[in-house]
Amino acid sequence: MAEKIATGVCREGANFFGHPRGLATLFMTELWERFSYYGMRALLVLFMTAPEAAGGLGFSVAKAGAIYGMYTASVYLLSLPGGWLADRILGQRKAVLYGGLLIAAGNACLAAPWILFFFGGLIISALGTGLLKPNVSVMVGQLYGPGDQRRDAGFSIFYMGINLGAFLAPLACGYLGQRINWHLGFALAAFGMLAGLLQYAAGSKHLAEASFFPAGASDPEAKAVAWRRARRILAIPAIAVVLAALAHASGLVSRSAELLSNAMGAVLLLTSVVFFAWLFMTGEWSRAERRRLAVDAILFVASALFWCMFEQAGSTLNLFAERSTDKTVLGFQFPASWLQSLNALFIILLAPVFAWIWVRLGKHEPSSPAKFSLGLLAAATGFAVLALGAARAEGGALVSPLWLVAVYLLHTIGELCLSPVGLSAMTKLAPARISGLLMGVWFLSLSMGNYLGGRIASLYEALPLDTLFMLIAAFGAIAGLLVALLVRPAKTLMGDVK
């Protein structure tokens, strides 16, 4: 029996690998949400660029890359208002439920054979992911009381659910979409999210009471106000679909995908610059706090540059797998999207190894800026390897899939150096009164990186592949070396924060 305590934290007996039963519910919810997201993402660029005769949309790579970048950037950018809506209006439990329903509806729209539903589905799915993703993680933390030493281990188990879903999704949705019918692949992604919601509803009794209502809505009148606001929020997806219909009817999307992408890039850049300018020009920060905020700014830029390379998995790497890779093994030809599972597989295999390495190094463990530099250099090395593979594929030759296996291995090493420490470093360096705001900034860096990755993908047919990949590698290596040069001054600015 769960015990609801005054703080709203849910304490249960150790019945899920020594953790509260609610962790199983959230583990499976996130597994199916990531199954839905990565299943759809594995097909998205391939579907957009496939000829209409093959059931695709027949978009140019430039147009598909711009749309892909806008979608993946929106997913992370919308996590900021998604978290705010949960805190102020919906509560985390309702936010996750509504977000999941929107994701399922969005993927169901992608499963329909009409172009209007395609654009509407992307908008609805992005809104749903922005609502679900930040809040399901908050709910994991609510399962543990203050000082509960199981918290970090609980998040590690939860993280394995993310990667298990990311591993299975390209295998299932990719095969169904590429080998049978594109729309059936998207339909499977929608079904996966519905499966996650069913078990979420069944297991919701094991979740913390604090997740049910927004902060501060403890009395009946406040709850009623919150629900009235929540009903108004439900109009947003309908408005988004109407806007998509108008944009499609006017030909705006078809004619101006690149223009819309440029506008979004300007918004992201302006938001980032204005935020950090506001941060440094306002607030009564102490000298130590201001120095640590400078390190946050460095890590923000490094994070965005890393993700712009890493998140090309669904675009340039996916296109290379489809067009330039020999996908026959022992007489069986596997879908290009299957290679999307490698990153999650390597995470599952290598995450315990890296955790052991950091503990083993003890006081010699690299600082957060040093790990960021290693992450950038690993991602850059991956593209340098791919440039060699692309040179061998010149003239239409198909190369071994081992080239991409090596790339995904190097990118996973980079992710393990950067991603687990990124959010931790942001919050450790932030002044306590804006720690929540700085957590949102981490999502902004992911949004910026995804956008830049999509724009780079637009150049896939504009440059020789080996040249494009080598330019990306050089760009990443320069960024990694610059961060390496800043490690010593950054450590000085960090003070006693490790």
C-alpha cells in the first residue's frame, strides 16, 4: 500500500527492483513514448524523400531536411511551455496523459494517406511530446522522499526504458514502414503510444499525489480554476491543425519550407541571445554566481554544437544508410531504418562501463567542460570515419554497414561523455533561485542542435558526400578543441563546483 505524505511524495514498498511500484508505470510509459518517437523519426526523412510512386511524398532532400529540423527542434523547444503548463494548470499526471493522447493522434494522422494530415500530424505530435517528456521525468523524482538514496538508481532504471524503446522502435516500425507500407509504420508508432497510455492509466494509482494537481492548487476553488484553464488548453491542437490546413491550402508549406525553417532558426538564435543577455544584465548575482553562469553559457553552446552532429542520425545518416549502404547480410536485406537502433544498443551496453570508469578515476575524473570536449571530438571523429566511407561510395557503390556501425559507436561514446553530465552541470552551476529556468535552457540547447542538424541535412545533395561529412567533422573538431582550451579557465570560473 502506498503512503501519501505531506509533501506529496509517494513512498511504496520495494517491489520493482527495490524501487516504488510507480517506477514500473513510468518506465513503461517512457518506453512506449520513445518507441513512438523513434519509430516515427526513423521513417520521417525516408518517407518524405521517397518517390510518390513508392508511396512517399517525393520531397527534395533540402525541403525534407528543413521540415525535419523544424519538427525535431520543436519537440524540445515545446518542453519549456509543456513544463510550465503542468506546473501552473494541468499537473504532471494530466500533462503526461494529454501529451500521450496528442502523440498518438499525431502519429495516427501520419498514418493517413493525405498530405494535410501529414503536416497536421507533425504539429500535434510535437505538441504532445513537449507536454509529456519533461513531466514524466518530474514524476519519477516525486516517487522518492528527500534524502532517499535510491533516487539516482531509479533514474538509471528509467533511462534504460528510454533506450529500450529507442532500440525496438526502428526494428518494428522501420520494417513495417519500409517493407510493407509507410503509413502502417506510422500507425504502429501510434499504437505503441496508446499501449503506453493504457498501462499508464492502469498504474496511475501508484504515482505521487503531488502529480495530480498543479503546484498551489490544493483547495477546491484552485482546483476548479486549474481545470477551467486546462479545458482552454485543449483548444491548442485544434488551432494548430487549422493553421496547418490554411498553410497547406495557400501553398505556403510547399513553397516556403526553407523560409519557415529560416524563421524558426532566427527565433531560436534570438531567444538564446536574449536569454543570456538578460541573465547577465539583470539579477543581483554574486561574483561567484556570475562566473558560474559564464560556464553555463559555454556549455550551452557546446551542447548545441554536439547535438547538431549527433541528431543527424535520423537525417544524413539515415539517407546514407538507404542510398549508399549494402544492407544484405547472409542473404537477408534489412531496412535502412534498422541501423537507427545501434545508438540505443550501444547505450545499453556501454552506460555501465562509463559509470564504472568515472568512479574508478575518482579525483582524476574529468571535469564537466572536459567531458563536453571529449563528446564533441568523438562526434567529429564519427563524421571523419563516415567521410572515408562516403569516398568509397562515390559513383553509386554500396559500402559495408560497418562504416555506420563505427559512426554510431563513436557518437554513443560522445553522448555518454556529454549527455548524462549536461543537465547535472547546468543545475549545479545555476544560482538556486533560477535552477528550474536553467534546466529549461538545456532543452533549448537540444532544440537549437536539432534545428542545425536539420539544416545541415538540407545540404545532402548540394555537396559531394565525403566533402560534406569532412566539413562537419572539421567543424566538430574545431569546436571540441576550443572547448578543450577553455577547460582550465572554466574550472577556475566554476570555483568549488566539480
